Amino acid sequence: MPPLSPGGTITYRLTTSLMVDGAVEDFDQTSFKTGLASTLGGSVSPNDILLSVGAGSVQVNATIVYSSNADASTGLSTLSSAT
């Protein structure tokens, strides 16, 4: 892997897909991100979560951005135990 450009950072991403009840037009992305961040713990804020929402009840694809591999591993463990 080539070295980072000056000012560059490495991030770790955890992606998950969830199906939730309801309609896409009624889905509150802000509340969902806040709840997911709370579930994942202190190293994640709602701003670290990217959502893609589609129809079929509500299909949510969430990508959580972490600054460390250890935090990403903890997030994976948390999500795995929550499902």
C-alpha cells in the first residue's frame, strides 16, 4: 500500500443492511442514525453513519466510519450480538 498523502487519514468502514417496518417517506433518518450511534457506543456519532434507504418495507444500508480498527471490531461485535 502506498503511503498516505500529507493530511490523509485511514478510516475503517462497517456496512450492514437492515429491514425495518414502515414506509420510506415516513422513515426518520436522523432518529435512526442517533439510535444506531447510541447502540454502537461512544466512538460513533450520528455524523459517522451514512445511510442509503430504499423501498421494500424500509431497506436500510448503513455504513459506519471508524477511525480505528479496534473500534470497528467492537462495532461489528455489537451489531452481531444485536441481530
